[in-house]
Amino acid sequence: QVQLVESGGGLVQAGGSLRLSCAASGLTFSNYAMGWFRQAPGKEREFVSAISWSGGTIDHANSVKGRFTITRDNAKSTVYLQMNSLKSEDTAVYYCAADRNRGFTRVVRDEYENWGQGTQVTVSS
């Protein structure tokens, strides 16, 4: 079965950096676009970033543009989220997700078929 396993979360001071990883198994990774979403306490899960199967199309939420970078390594079946200049409002559980429509970078959570369990990111001010 499809498994997505996030790692790299933790506690960091405002202005710091973290790199999240999401390792995929049970699927042909290059057949999927990948996305990152986040959910803060009491809030809806929101789109963060997405990348098409080749990495040729990338999308970021306005709130993270210029600070976050999404990349992927198809040989390792892994997608990454480099997060720089972190702010307290970035505190959330971060989830990776897989979308079978590999050429698209979709921002709606219901478009994604598979999800990881999430990794906590806490930014202290």
C-alpha cells in the first residue's frame, strides 16, 4: 500500500530554518505530483507548496513565497520542503500528499489521494 512518511520537523526559533522530507513507498513516485499542506490548531488544513512529477511546475502559497522551497528526488522517491526565515505563524503539523495527476500543482486538499501522518513544526518567537 501507499505510504508517505514525513520527517524533519521540530522546534526552531523564529528566523531559523528546517528541511522537511517525505519518503514515499508503494507507488511509482514519478507518476505523482506532490504537495505539502499544514494545519495549525483550530484551523483548516491549508496548502503550502506543490511540485509536478518532473519538478518543472512549482506552486507556493503566498504566505510562504520567497521563504519555502519545494524540491523532489525521483530516484529516492522523496519530496523536500526547505523552510527558511520561519515565523511563529508557520507553526503547524505539516503533511505531504500525493496527486495522481502528475502534471499539475493543485492547491485543493481533496485533489490529493494519499497523505502522510504529518510532522510537527513549532516556531518560537
